Amino acid sequence: MWRQIIIVAALLGIGVIAAAVVQKNSAPVYKTPRAAQPTVISPIEALNACIQERFHSITGVGMSRMPVSPLHMRNFRPETKAEKAAVAELQKSGWIVGMYLGGRRLLKPKISEAQWRKTSRHHFRRAISAPLLITQNASVSKLPPSWELWDDGQKALVTSASSDKHTSSRGAWRVDARPVRADKESCLKCHAGQSAVHPAALNAKAARPMRVGDAVGVVIYVYRRATPADAQPARQTTIQTSRR
């Protein structure tokens, strides 16, 4: 009799403990919510909006759409109110900004620096333009050479079907490459013979003609903070006097 009572009591004790464990494990656990990660906005967003507008509203070829200073052909000269505001804000914030334009030939194998130097400025193998200085707080010679940005332009084009930008860094410079898309049929006339896929993936099924929405080129921005060493030296005027 006592033996049966002891067994029943033991079983009841185990049941109580098990119920407590289940209740503890099933109780809702409050977790402190993660703080939302701040969205990092690129300082060139306003500038890029202006540049993209030029490609979509001005008829021309490549860099011919960009206004430049008559005396310094590699210096951007803002014309519209939005362009002036964007450039002024960049310079006020201490950014040095440069811009390059790349074509779909960036999808071809990259040429070496030696091959680049052997070709003329407008040779078709140079798939990236010479740099254009956006801000006027440094010399254009401070900007990275065009051939160093080939991979960034290529990646921006390759991923353009799913992304509107490719970012990276090269030393102190931040690189932000933005596809330029065909927004109407007339844009495709100059690009009608180009394939819309990466050459490495070309095959009978993958290849197709360009269509509206495809990237026909890429704008590559580079920017970094200005330093005292970047200040352009004041021009000295030499006055020659004749001896009497």
C-alpha cells in the first residue's frame, strides 16, 4: 500500500516539474529590438540627378552634354539652378568630386595601362572618358586616372538589371558608378547593335537587342574630402621689364 502511494506521489511530482518547465519554455521572450541602421545617403545624389537629367533631355553624344569652362575644358560649369546648388553644397561640405563617362565597351576585356597610353584620347578602345572636375577646390590632375575605374564601370553595367549603382573605394577615393538607362526608343538608335548581356554569358538564348530600360552607359563619380594640400596655387603673373 505504502509502496503504491510513494509511486503515485513520485509520478505527480514529475508531472508538476514537467509542467513548470513547459510553461517556462513556452512563455514569450521579450527581445530588445535592434536599432534601425541609418540609411547612408551618398553626397553625390543631387549631382547625379542633374547629370542623369542631362542625358535624358539633351540631344548629344557622351560628354558633349556636359557644360564646361571655356578656359578649362575639363572643369564642369553648372548651368541650371539645381546644378549650381548641388555643386555648391558639395564644395561647401569639403568634397572633391570628379566624373567620368563609360560606354558598354567596358564589358569587353580590360586593357592595360600601357595599352591605354598607346591609344589616342578618343580611341574606341578607351571605354572611359577623361575625368571632369565637378568641384573647383582642386586640380583635375588630382583625380584618379580613367583606366583605374574600368572594373567599377563594368560591374555597374553587369549588375544594372538588378541595381542602380555600384560602389567601392580606391585608396582615399570613394567610387560611385551609376548606370545611364535608355528611357525612350530614340535612345536605342545609337546602341541598336549592342547586346544587352555580359559577353561572358552570350549564347543563342541569352543574347538580345537593347531595349528601353537597359543601361547604355555608366557615369562614374569619385569623391573624397579635400585637404590643404589640394588647394590650387594662385597663378603668378610674370612681368618682364626691358633693360635700358
